[in-house]
Amino acid sequence: MIYNQTHTNPSIKVVLIGVLTAMAVLYSCNNSNLSEFANDSGYATVNGNKLFYHQYGKGTPLLVMHGGLGLDHNYLRALDELGEVAQIVYYDHLGNGRSQAPEDWNQVNFDRLTKDAKDLMRKLGYDKFVLYGHSYGSFIAQEYAVRYPETLMGLILSNAAPNIKDYQPKMPEWATPQAIAGFGQLFAGPMTGDEQWKNTWRIALPLYWKDMDVNLANAIHHKTQYRADAWNRGLQLLGNFEMKNRLKAIAVPTLVLGGRYDFITPMHALRDIAAELPDVQLMEFKSSAHYPMITEKSLYFHTIKVWLKRTL
């Protein structure tokens, strides 16, 4: 029906204008995260606990899962480079970084970690998004992709493995006795506190980072909030982490990224992942270990941008 303005009851006209205005405001609020450049932080209560998040950029929603566990999202802020094409949602997993710790650490498992991610994105207004996971974050991301495929537009797995038991670490040629000793201490038993975890990680880090930029590493350390309880719980969960027989269930387009010199999630682990996926692109960074987003930044982000454009 077409309403002629000269015959519309003034009171009806006012009501219609009010309704349309309210709808426009609501639409703007629901879609502002896609149309405006975001750069904001906050806490969202998800499944009874407060999770810290930071949104940055404009475009395709991209949820970032950090590694560790026991670290936070800050070491991945190099991904800000993607802010011109993606609205990035960084967050700290339950009990990690600035997110609230659970009352019982037994609550932290892959069920809870994946559900938290889904519910956080829903609370922020994203029904579908691209999921990025690095290192331990890639383990959670693989689990997520199997459990909640209906929420995903695509999947990016960086420095990943489908399990731990099949890929024993082989020390890189630049390893020092001190770094090797630090690495051994990481896995020798539970960390007794945040300071011990932070200091031990700093000693072992050069194994993960080829030609490590000491100044940049110190800057990242300064920003990171280390949580020993999260590291300890993360190690406990790895014993049961197994995706090899479940990867075929991941049907979304997937980008798999790895470093040639990565000793902890080696390239043959990423090839094993890629071999099971129906729609996959695999990229090896030939001068990198565990942090190609830092050591080969330009190529790394060019690869992701091209993949996003082709895929979405």
C-alpha cells in the first residue's frame, strides 16, 4: 500500500516516523561494528566470568585466539596490520591475561574455551566471523571449527598441530644451553607462580623466535600479563588433545600458516592438518620459526589479505 502524504493522519505519520527512526538507530547500532573503524576495549560477562577483549579495525569480523596458555593477546597485536580489511576481536581466554580467573580451574577445558569464544562473539553482535588461532590458540580453534561450524566464514590456523604426541620438539640450530634448560623447566612440572612462569618463558623464548629482536621481545614482555595457573592448566589439557581423526569435519575454507624453522609445531604437522581438509591453502614461511607474523610480517599479512579477498 502506498500512503499519500496529503491523506495521512498526522498522528499516524508521527508514529511511523518514530518507528522508522528507531529501526534506523537499531540497525546502525547492530552494524556499526562493520561500518566504523573500531579501537576499543572492555569486559564482557560470558558464562559467569568477565573476559577482556579489544576490538580494532573495520571490515570482516576476525576473532583472534592467542596461545600459551598463560599468555595474553598482546603478542599478537602485529595483527593490527589486518585492521584495514578486518574488524579484529582480540580477547584473553578465561583465566588468561586480564580475563577473570575461574573459581575452579577444572572448569577450563576445550568445551568451556570454545563456548566462551562463541558466546563472546554473539554478545558483541557477530553471528558469523573468521576465526584465527596461533599456537595453543590454534588447538582451541580446531576444536571450535568442529563444534560450531555454523558460526564460521573461514578459519586461519597459524603454527598449529593436530596433536602433541606425534610431534616431538627438535631443538633449532641456534638453541643455547640456557634456552634449552628453560624449555625443559617449562614442561618439568607446574609453575609455582606468575613470576616463575614469566621468567622461565623469557629464557625459553629464543627457541621459538628465529633471529629474535630483543627490544621487541622486551616490549611484548612488558605488556603481557602472565598467568601461571593458566599455563599449568593448559598443559594438563594437552594430554587429551587429538584432532587427527576429526579434521575432516571442518568444511569451511581454511588457511594454514607455518614457519620452516618452527621446532614446536613443525611444518610436517601443518601438512598433516592440510591433508585432511577439503578447502585449504598451506603457506610455509621460509625464514621463520613460531612467529612468522613478526619475522616475515609483510608476506604473512599479504597472504592473509589475499586469502580473505579470495575466500569471502
